[in-house]
Amino acid sequence: MSKSANQKLKLLYLLKILLAYTDEEHPLTVAELITHLAGYDITAERKSVYSDIELLREYGIDIETVKSKSFGYYVASRDFELPELKLLVDAVQSSKFITRKKSSELISKIEAFASRYQAKNLERQVFVANRIKTMNESIYYTVDYIHTAISRDAKISFKYFEWTAQKEKVLKHDGKDYVISPWALTWDDENYYLVAYDSDAHIIKHYRVDKITDIKILEEKREGAESFKEFDMAIYSKSVFGMFGGKAEYVSLLCHESLAGVIIDRFGQDVVFMKRDGGFFEINVSVVLSSQFYSWVFGFGDRMKILSPEKARSGFLDQIEKTRNCYM
């Protein structure tokens, strides 16, 4: 780009410099701003820089003035505050479904919302070198396909795989396509799940998004609207342990009062605590009976007991017996 063309972009480059190189602790003087502009082949006089700063303020950029031996300028407020950016970086770094490569790319983009000096503070706290991360780089495009299909009210097809003991991917369903109606995406136990309606089985199912491959958006309209009419994702997430599917059942649990926080974290503050003798309380909650649910109950030892229904009690005892037999 020629020098004269760059000159026409002076105001934009000035904004770029202020965003990248200034914050409350690092203001730039007019002379320093002129030097930075020269790096882009742009000449500027002091008066023009003053007027440009006023234009940027009129546009809505919060530029503060620091008065010392000379005047300095810095961007005082941005779209994201530094603590918010730190929170976003931590979320990206600790997310298992985001690959290590994509984590680095996203963090670099997040850092662009801060000054270069503030960005150094984002390279902190949460370390991912030995953290388990997914290896499926296409997950971002899969998520985009799912959102697009939902907005189009369309079915999708895909292949679904599992890992073998030899650490190889094996396609389920004999390699045939799954054809389902996507309705929602949810996050559970550090994994991303697609919640969908299976027209053949006439039930709601969920699938790990990082195990989906060869996804396609179909021309067929989605089905299962009636099943999702009263569907509440929050309630669904509470009732399903480890995303093991099945029919939800109401279960009565006897819990020690020391587990109050655990119960609220899992089922929310609306769950009713019915006081019982000996420092216990009883709750009635909707859960999907599965080995994951029984393992969750077992983890609390004598501080939690399944009272009813009988199928839940017997299922819990069967799970214990199967586990015990592994050690015989």
C-alpha cells in the first residue's frame, strides 16, 4: 500500500496503536504516538493527533488523559475487562473438548482484546501441558453444522465411533450413518453432547460431539417436536449421570446433612429437604438409573441411602455385587 493511501487510514491506525500499546499503566505521549504512526508510513503533526483523539472520543472510545511532565493518553475501558479475559482464558485452557492447538489459537485471539502489556497477564494460572484434551480437531465444524441444522429445522446424518483397547477408532452401527433430529447441545463432565430425537426408537438420545464424524445436513425436516415441547435441558442434565441415557425415575434418597451442598450443586436449590432423625434429610429427585448414578451414591458411603423405588435399590445392590465379583 502506498504512503498516500496509508495516510488516509491515519485515524484507524491511531486507534489500533492506542488499543495495542496503552492501558492505565502505559499511556503514550503525542510524540510517541507520532513515532508509532511513522512505523506505518504515516506522517502526523501534534495538532492533527489531538484532533484525531477527540474524534475517537466522539466515536465512543474511552480515551483518558494523564497529566504529568507531558500529556499521555490511554484507552481506559474496553469491550472486556482484564478479569473477564482471564476467566475466558481459564475456561478455554481447562476445557477438555478444545484441542491443545485450538486452545492456543483461541487464547491468542482473546489476548487481542487487551493491551500487549495486559496480554502478558493472561499467560498464567491454568497450565494445559499435561491436561487431557480431545484429539478431534473437527469438533468446531461439527458444532457449527449442528447449530446450522437446528436453525434450518433439518435432520443430520453422521458416523459415530468408539475407542478400542488398541487405541483405534471403530465406527459403531457397523459403519452406517446415524440419521437423527438435532435439538440441543449441552455440556456435562467436561464433554460436549448433542441432544437429539431418534425417530426409529422414538426416544431422546445424546451423543458425544467429539466422537461424531462425517456429519451432513439433510433436506428432511426434524422430528420429535412433541418430545421436546416440555423438554427442560436443566432438568435433563440434573437427572442424567455421566450422560448415560434411559428413562428418568423418581428416586427417594436419605442423605446426611453434611451432603446438603452436594445435593444443591447437583439438583439445584429448588429440591425439597424433608428432615429425618439422626441428622439426615430425605429428597425425591428424578434421575436416570445407571451404573454412573449408583457409583455416585456409593461414593458417599453410609451418608446416602436409596429408599425407593425397589428397582433402584435392587439395581444398586446388583451393581455392588458385580463390582465385588471382580475382586473374587
